Amino acid sequence: MTSGDQFEPSTKTVNSLAIVEAVANREGVPALQLQPPLYEAVDPDALDTLLTTERSVSQSPITIQFEYAGYRIIVDSDDEFRIE
């Protein structure tokens, strides 16, 4: 994969697990072996809640960016995310 890859998870919404799996795939390691754990970069439960709550409460777009495992993760409320 190249820098700035865009992903559409197989589930209906982006969630923390999809992000971990995509970064692990890029790193060539199983998701459970990825270091550091996602919770050291962002609260996974809060991320999942924010993304699902935002979609159900408002049609306003939302974008969340954070650094994880040496990558910039950009999550959009249109159910896609990018790894740069």
C-alpha cells in the first residue's frame, strides 16, 4: 500500500478495530501484535461512540485526525478513513 491509502471498511461504519487491522496490515503484523496499542493514541471507545453518535444525531460532516504507530489516521463521517 502507498502513503495516503483510503479504506472503506466491510462494516457499515468505521470503527477502531478496522483502523487497527488496516495499520497492522500495512506493518505486516497481526493486529494483536501491533505496537503501540491504539488506546495509547486515542480512546477507542470514545472514537467509536463519536463516529456512530455523530451519524445518528446530525448530518454534519465530521473528520477526526490522530497519530498512531507512526501514521496519521484521518477518519471521515462518510465511513472512510485514510492512513498517511
